[in-house]
Amino acid sequence: MPIENSKVPISLRLKNLSKCYSEAGRKIEILDNVNAELNQGDVVALIGKSGCGKTTLLNLISGIDRADSGEIWIGNTLLNNLSEEELTLIRRNRVGIVFQFFNLIPTLSVIENVSLPRELNGSQGANVSSNAKELLIRVGLGDRLNSYPDVLSGGEQQRVAIARALINDPDLILADEPTGNLDDDTAKEILELLLSVARDRGKTMIVATHSSEIINFADKLYTIHSGNLIPGQSGS
Ligand SMILES: Nc1ncnc2c1ncn2[C@@H]1O[C@H](COP(=O)(O)OP(=O)(O)O)[C@@H](O)[C@H]1O
Ligand SMILES: [Mg+2]
């Protein structure tokens, strides 16, 4: 559902956000005073050339990395002043992350991989397993609960990662080139799955991507170019 309604709560706000890296003594401004406001339920495509700063921005939002200046708000929570421990909790509970290379734990079964973020929160037992199973059925892997990642195809591994990203019922889903390591047909299936789970549950989602598919289905489009976050442009 496209949302342009002032009554819909703000899900994510970036305010004058800047981040630079130093390379060989030279300062490179990756994000230069960027601003954005997403409403609950927005699906956003984040595009731009390789190296423009998409992963950097997603890592700031998930609290993996810290900004040099500016503010990041997830709902009513300002990330800037939080401790590493508090950021870890935010990342675990309020953000679901899907990576290009799936990042499953090879020594855990499919259902154990999906259950892990809940168990890290101290939840255990039948309730966790049944939620994990329900999510795995939702992503089409109800018959692979006890398989290990190495016997799954790339697309199947990404389905597991999508279920894992949802297990703590996050407010925000961040997907960093989630189809970058998949063939075209599988990429299309995975994007459709991501879109449908985000829409079903009213999740705010940012997908960093080269795929024209998501660009067509997204509510909002942002391009990073020369440190700027530009709304409503297509990639070049
Ligand atoms: N930890 C780091 N130290 C120094 N430079 C970095 C670091 N992480 C990323 N960069 C640089 O920042 C730029 C943006 O990288 P990234 O956010 O990964 O781009 P994208 O995801 O759009 O391909 C690149 O030039 C990259 O080399
Ligand atoms: Mg990247």
C-alpha cells in the first residue's frame, strides 16, 4: 500500500547524516548531510553505482557502524547516543537484515538458523520453534526444516535468511543487494517473496539493489550519488 498519509507513523528518519572514510590520508565523504523520512510500511529501493555508499548507509541504520554527524531515528528512538550494547539490542529486535551472501550459520540447521535471533533474546522452546516453522512454511521451506545450509541452493538459503530476518517481528527490514548472488529467475522469486512478506506485515523495508523489478514496485526510490541521497531518481 503506498502511504502518503500524515497519520501514518514515521518509521525511519535520517537528519543531516554524514559519514566519511579516510583513505591514504584523504578524507572521502561517502554520505554528505543526507536526509530522509520513511513512513511505516514504505518499501524503498536504494540504488546507485557500486561504491556509492548503499552498504554504508544500511550499516549506519542498523547500528553496525556509526555516523560522523547527524541523527538516525528508528520510530521514536534516536540511535546516536546509544551504547554498543543498546545498538545490538535494537539491531536484534527492531531491524531484520538480509545480506547478499545470506550469512547463515553452517553448523546450524535451517530451523536453528531462523530460531537463533529469538534465542539470543532469551526465548526458548516450543513457541520459538513453532514461530520459526511457521515462517519457514511462509517462505516455502516447510519441508527443509532440518536441512543444513550447504545442501540448499542460493535461493533457498536466501529464503532462510528472510525467515530469520522476520523472527523477531522487526519494524524495519534492510536488504543489501539480496539478489546480487542469484540467477535472474531466482532473483525475481526472492524479490517477490521479500515484497510480499513486507507488504503482508506492513513492514518498512529498504532494498539496496540494481534490480529494475524492485524499482517498479517500491513506494519510494532513493539514489546515492556523490554523497547525496536523492529522492525519486532512477539509476545511471
Ligand atoms: N571501513 C571502510 N573503510 C574505508 N573505506 C570504506 C569502508 N567501507 C566502505 N568504504 C568505502 O566507502 C565507499 C562506499 O562503499 P559501500 O557503502 O560499500 O558502497 P556500495 O554498497 O554502494 O557498493 C567505497 O568507496 C568503499 O571503498
Ligand atoms: Mg554494497
